[in-house]
Amino acid sequence: MLILTIKKLYINWYRRYFRPRWKMYKIIKKTIFFILICGFTVKFLMVPTEKHHRDVASHNLTYHNELVRRARQRAGCRQPDSAEGYVVCDRLPYTDISCGGCKKGCPVADPSGKHYLVPDIVHFIWFGPKFNVSQYYQYLALRSVASIQRPSVIQIHYNSDVFEGGEIWERIRREIPCIEMVKMRAPDDVFEKQIDKDLFKSDVARLQILKEQGGIYLDFDVITLKSLDPIRIHQSAVGRSKSDKASNGIIFSEQDSTFINVWINMYKSYDPVKRRSLAFWGLVVPYSIYLENKETNIVHMDEILFNRPNPYLDGLDSTTSAHFSVEDNYFLHIHPKAILETEYDIKLDDWDDERLRTFDSIYGQAARIALFGSPDLVYREGEFYRKPYPKRKAKPLAIDNPLGR
């Protein structure tokens, strides 16, 4: 009798209290399980995207080497067993240009996980009465950054209504899909102080453009030699050209960076009557800003891979016919005006793809990287094969404070 009473009480308790709570417990359990599944699903979908971005960034070199391999395969290239620094091809092994495709979903971080600060936008400027991008080395400058860096866009800022490009300009527009022409008014003043020369206007305009948009500014005589992504993790970056100077022909900057703002504000002391040279504002000032702000890291200063060698320091032939190595360089800044009408003037206007394929020099190396993705000499079947000359590297610079502070 006692057992039946206890059993009855248990059944009543179970039906009245436990079963409803058990159902609620199961509902809560299922809800929690559903939330966890949704969370892991979202994480699973998102993490590969970020990982993909890092993989794309970390595999730049692998991707580039694959482009070179495909180009050589299409051109019927082979590398003899004894070959060192050259290949033998049926045709010229041009690499593909695939810039402009990364508008969305671009890599956001480098292989170590550091986020890119500098936008993947490349800027060039042409100020003058006529737009005349007609030099072969200018074609190499545009092709190299398009094929190697593959930026989202290459903007050419210009102020002229008259175009005189010719065959070179037609080739540029035909081969490079990501060029965007941006017409702008060249600045006539800086802090209400008159500026007249087109070169000076360009110096000011490049800073204004980088302040507004950020990106990578390049002169038209700068050939890109490898991916620039490792530099894009810095707020800003420039490179030394002499012991007391940093060139403004290559500038990296995030939008509205501290370095660019400080540089622009330095123009407040510009005096149009007692004006200093262009070299002071474009070369001395950025290096002095770097020295005065070393501890805050507002700008990364490259010592040797941006602007060395250069004809003003390493010899007039150092960017054309000399045998310097570009193995580690990001750029070759040619400075063609430095060699005009000298014994080292190799007549850059007269060169083309065919002549440069076997030109064993620093300029030949850079041109082949721009065209074929590799500095290797390119011979045709039946030609005399010769190994490249040994290459030397530019020597490091001493530290020098240009303002004596």
C-alpha cells in the first residue's frame, strides 16, 4: 500500500512539475545547440575568407612565379642544363597583366596578419601643356606596376587638354586594363603662396592626392620589380636617395597620414621670393621629418631598396648600363635626365622589347622583369648563349641630418 501511494505521488509530481520542465529543458537545450551551430557556421564561413586574404598576400611570389612559368610555356622556352641566368625561347615570353580585378575582396593583411594601411591604388602625375607619355621607359613603368603589383586601379592625374601619346600610349591603353585617367587642376599656390613650375606643382599635387586618397605615388621613370605589399603595412614610406635626402619620386601613404600632413605643413614656410630649390622640398624635407620623428614611426624609411642605385650617387651609368643587382629591390628609379648628352647616354628612346631581351645590364634586368617577369636573358634558338655578368649591390649610406639639428 505504501509503495502504491509513493508511486502515485511520483507520477503526479512527474506529470505536474517535471515533465513540463523537462520539455522546457529540451527546448532550451535545442536552442543553445542551434545557436552554437549557427556561430560555428558563421565562423567557418568567415575564417576561410580572412585566411584566403592572407594566403593571397603570402603567395604573391608563388603566383608571380606561376605567371612566369605559364608565359615561358606559351613561348616555347627551355632552360639548357648548363644555363645560368638565361632561357632559350621560340617567342618572347610576355607575362599576363591582370590588374584592376580586385575591387572587392582584396587581401586585407600580410602573411603575419598585419593589416594593410596603404590602399592598393597607384598614382602617376603628368602636368604640362601637352599630355605626352610616349617614352618606352614610361611604358615599362606602367606595365611593371600593373603586372607585378596588380593594383585595383592605376590613376594618371593630368591637367592638359592636348594628347600626344603616339604608338607607346596606344600600347599602354591596349595592354593595361586598370588605367583611369583623372583630369585635375594643377595647384597654383600652396598656403596662398604662388607656385609656377609644373615640377613644383606636381610635388604639391602628389601630397594632396595622397592626403585625400592614400595609395602609392610613382614617377614615370620608376620600374616596379616585385610586389609592394610588404611596404603597405606601414602608415607611410619613402626611400633614401642620398645621405641627407629621401626621394619624393616613390611615396607610400595611408589616407590622411601624419607624415603627409607634416610634410604639407612644412610648406607654410615656403617663400616664393626667396624660394629654395625643388630638391629641398622634395628630398631634404621628407628626410628631416623622418629624423625628427624616428620614435613615433610615422614613416618607414627604406635605406637601399627604393632609390639605390641612382646616377647622382652611384655613377651616371648605375641605372642603365652598369651591372648592379636588382635581386632584392622594389624599384629601379632610372632618372633618365641625369645621363642626357653624357658618355653614358644609351638613348633610352631607341630601345624596345627585342633589344632589351639580351641587354645584360641593370636596365635590361628591370625591363625583362616588367615584360617577362624575370631578369633572365632571353635568347632565341641558334643564338650564342652567354651567362650574365656578375652583379654588385649598392653600398649602404651613412646617416646625415640635412638641417643640422
